[in-house]
Amino acid sequence: MKNYTSAPDRLFVCNCQRTMEIDGAKLAKGLGQDEALPVHQELCRAGIETVEKALDGDGCIHITCTQEAPLFASLADEMDSQAELRFTNIRETAGWAENGADAGPKMAALISEASFAPEMTASITLKSEGICIVYGSGQQALEAAERIKDRLSPILVLAEAGDAIPPARAEFPIFSGRIKAAQGALGNFQVTIEKCAQVQPSSRQGFTFDDAVPRQSFDCDLILDLSGGTPLFTGHDRRDGYLRVDPGDPAGLANELFDFVDLVGEFEKPRYISFDAGICAHSRSGLVGCTNCLEVCPLGAISPGGDAVSIDPAICGGCGNCASVCPTGAASYALPYRSDFLKRTSVLLDAYTKAGGNNPVLLAHDEKHGAELIAAMARFGRGLPANVIPMALNSVMSLGHDMMAATLALGAGRFFVLASPKHAEELDSLTRQSGLANNMLEALGYDGPRVEVLAEVDPDAVEAVLHDAAPLQPMPSHRLTGVGTKREVARSVFAQLHQDAPNPQDIIALPAGAPYGRLAIDVENCTLCLSCVAACPANALRDNPDKPQLAFVEQACVQCGICVATCPEKVIALEPRYNFTSQALSPDVIKSEEPFHCIECGKAFGAKSSITKVVDKLRGHSMFKDENQLRLIQMCDNCRVVALATSKNDPFSMGERPRVRTTDDYLNEGTDTNPANGKKPSDFLS
């Protein structure tokens, strides 16, 4: 698997008309190059010939400018260049700052990061033929349908006809009714309309309709919702193919339709979530355990599906909330994959340190929201501090406590997460994950908090926090490969942090809902029925095939609670905590007993104490006055069946079966009622 593209044959550094202080010699040294790098002043203008000469060949060309990337790409197209173009922004992210002259190590880190190529994410294809339900009222909805009819195939559904004037040409179907339910995504919507009626062709001054049917369903590719009512979907602004516009905002409608009418054809959509149903801890035998992903999915893309949940990739908007809260890693974010996130972080921090940087701080942000705030700080404020390294992600919501802690184990002093407050209700999982990471770090004696979530739209507020943050001692840098499951990687991360901790603790308490812990079991009242073993989705509870025994592996327990719901004696409780010792990796025998041996064949079955207790309790019962009945309880399943079948009390016994009567029986009987009386068998043959 390829994780790095080729190193650039030529690196072009530009100080953007001397608005940045860049030392070419120091930057080259930080990048591991022997010769000083030439620093250009305006590659996009006076120095354009330098780029043209480079484009005349092949290989990789790396330009430290993203603003003029379209210009350079257009130039490459004109020249039919075979070169690979790569761009890095070192201006807003580093050079344009009050201490931009000290940002050389950060520039080296950002330039090095551009050489990293993550594993490609799988995708799905959404197909749209342009069939569009237009839902609204009156003339406005009619005009909207007429506006898009040349690009799409509208079906107009009028909640109320109102002032709508029947068109002279019937260029699309028109119905009355109200949408009762809708499901699906781009290219595959199903809409249910209540009291649906088709327009009458004789409609004159206003719309008249045929008799309504109670309910009718339509399949469509797109939905344009102008009703102004409750959105048809949760997270409606991120449901591909669904456009909801305020009917009181005609200008907004015109702007939104500009892109909406282009949703015809085939569209590639990433599979944001990689899902392994085999380790999902949602349910077992109808008993519900973990519901974390169901609770945090803002689009309704996740639904119960038996023992595991089901994730619809067509609906999924890629927020990553489910991946951040999943205790087992069954739902794992794929843009980037966990291993790629760790490798990319390592590239940034290693390059920064090798270039002479101190006290590195990582700032994770969404590509759009964060980039805009960083640009605003660079243009109108103090810019980012020289030691704050920005890291653009598809969605910061995908970050769990394990990845937050991993950035620190890789050598960062702090980890800031810049999130948009646009969907404030979705920030809860992110703040809980950062809280769990800080809880564990503080318990180990680290000063902090080391992980902070900044839910801001004000660049001044973000800038103030970053500049005023007290420097914290960076963690020792460790190598983390990211190979293995989520819990295996987390275990590796926490082991490194525990090793370097100022105040290492073997066991730390965690808040309720944490995905680590043990089970508090009332051993005395446990009957070793082992129903919890059969129900455990994580194989944390185990039995012994040779004897009645219950063992527990703490590291495997995800605290889903299915065992608590399953236990018939109600002797199990959850105890959230983290155990750093190696004992957490090995089975710990909770209860073990000698087996009871069948009184007939000697086969071991059940727990001796349980069988003895049952026999003692049933002795003297009206149904067990006979000692033979008590013996049945002390037999294995096979011997019990044999004993019942041969006993007089066999519930399946029907008495002796009567002998089948034959012709001879009738002939030998001398009764008057016998039709064969006085006749021999040969007489019947004559």
C-alpha cells in the first residue's frame, strides 16, 4: 500500500511579494536538503517563466501557494504538461502572522505533509435521472416547477392550490396532497402522499382535482421542498438530493436552484464509514446494548438491524460522530482511515521537530469552516502562533478520545479541535470524547487540559485562545502505526502515555458511559448459568468447556450492558475504569466450581452447588415426593430422557398398543354379528 507520493523534483517557495519572511537556507535544512532553497517573490507574475520551464518536463512540482493554484493548473493544461502539480498554503497558515518570521519549522512541516498520500476511500455511485418532486403551495410552487422543467422532470405536488393558475400547456404532472413520509437519498427517494388527487384537465380559472386516494407513493430522484413546514428529513441541509427553501425568500430559491438543477447523472460519493458488523455491540438475542451511534447520527443514516446496526452510505453525510463514539471500532471513519491519520500526524510533528520547532500544538479543523477562520485571522488579526500547526480534516466530529490522545503520544503538547457551532446539538459527542481524553490524562498527572474543543465562528475568539494558551510540556514522541482495531490502537496509545506519566496509576476511574471497565459481579449469588457468556458481543465473558467457570477479560469489555440485561439473577453491574496493567489482557476467573456428575453415567454437567441446591429445595414438594423424580434432576440430559421413556410416569406413554385384528380373527369368532359366521376362508374365495 502506497502512503507517500514521490518527493517533488522541484520545490518552489514564494514569499508572496515579500509579505513573508522566509529563510531559504533554514527551510532547506528543515526539509533535509543540503542546498538553500531559492525564495521567489511572485511566481504567479514576474516569475511565471520559472514555472513554465519546470512544466516543460515531467516529475512532481510542488508550489507553496494555493491562491494561484488555478493559474498554474491552467498553464499546465495549455502546455499539455506531464508534471504532477502539488500545492501547499504556507501564507495564511504560517507566514502571515505577527511571529511569521519564526514559522519556518511549521512551513517545513506543512510542506512535508503534502507528500503524504492517504489510502483511497471506497465510494458508491448515486444515479439521478432528474425526476423531481416539487412540493409547495400556490403559484410559487407552480413557477418553481416551470423554472426547472428544462433541466429536470418535475412532478408538482400542491399542498394547497391557492392562487395557482392552470398552465396552458401540461408539461409536467400536477397533484394535490400532503407528503406524509419520505425516505431515501439522491437518486432513490420514496415519497408517500396523503389524500393524493390528480389535476383535472378541465381546470379553468383555478385547479380542480379528481377524487383523492387515501395514500399514494412516488419514486423520485430529487425533492424540492417549498412547503415551509417541518423538514421531511432530520439533518435536512445535508441530505443529498433534498433541497428545502424558505418560500418567503425568492432570491434564496433562485440561488439554490442554480446548483440543484445540475443533479442529473452519476455521482461518486465516498463511503465515509467502514463498518464491521461482526464486532458491533448493539444487540444480542433481542436485548439492546450499545446505542451510541444511533443516538448521535444527525441524518438518520443508522438504524437497528438485528444484532448489529445498519448504516446507509447513501444517506450518510460523513460527520463521523458514529465512529468517534463506537466502543469497538465496528464503525470506523474512512476519510482518513485511522492508520492514515496517525501517519499524517507523525509526518507533521517529525518534520516540525527536525526543523528546530519547539512545543508543537496541533489544530484540527474542518476543511471549509476552519480554513475560512484561519484566513480571516491571517488577514485581519495576529494570525496563527508559530507553533500551532493546522491540520485540515474532512470532519473533526470523527475524532474520538483515542485519536485525540494519540496526537499527544506522537509528540504534541496540546491538541485543539476547531469545530463549527452551526449544528450545536452534534457537538455533545465531540466534547464528551475530549472530556474522556482529559480525564485519563489528568488522572495520570499531566497538566492540562491538553485537549480542547473550540466551537467558534469568531476568528478573534479563536485567535485569543490560541495565543493565550499557556505552553505545556510536550509529550515524548513515540511511533504509532495504527495497525489493529480501535481498541488495540487505543491500548497502545494509553500504554505510552502511562509510561511517561508524571503520576502513573495502574487503575483510574472513568465516568459513566466510558467504553472501558470491568463487571462487578455478586459471586455468591451467581449460579454459573453462563447466559451472560452467550450474550457478550465482545468475548469479554468466557466459559470453560471442561468445568463450570466464568472468566472475564477486562480489556475486551466495552460496557455495553447486554450482560446486565441478560443475567436472570441480576447479579451483574458495570464499573467504568481503565486498567493499565497486563492483567486486563488475560482472562480473570470470576467464579469456578466442581461440576456435578450424572448419577447414571457419570458425565459432568452443571455446577455441583446449583444442582444440590435445586434438589434440596424440591425435596418434599408435592411433585417430587418420589425419590425417582429427584433422581431425574441429578441426571444429564441423555440419561434423563432414557429414564423418562422407560418409566411408568413417561408423559409421552399411551399404554400398550392393541394388536391389529386380522381376517382370521373375524372368521374364528362365532358371534351372530359376525358376517363371516360359519364360513371358512375358502368360502370367501368361491
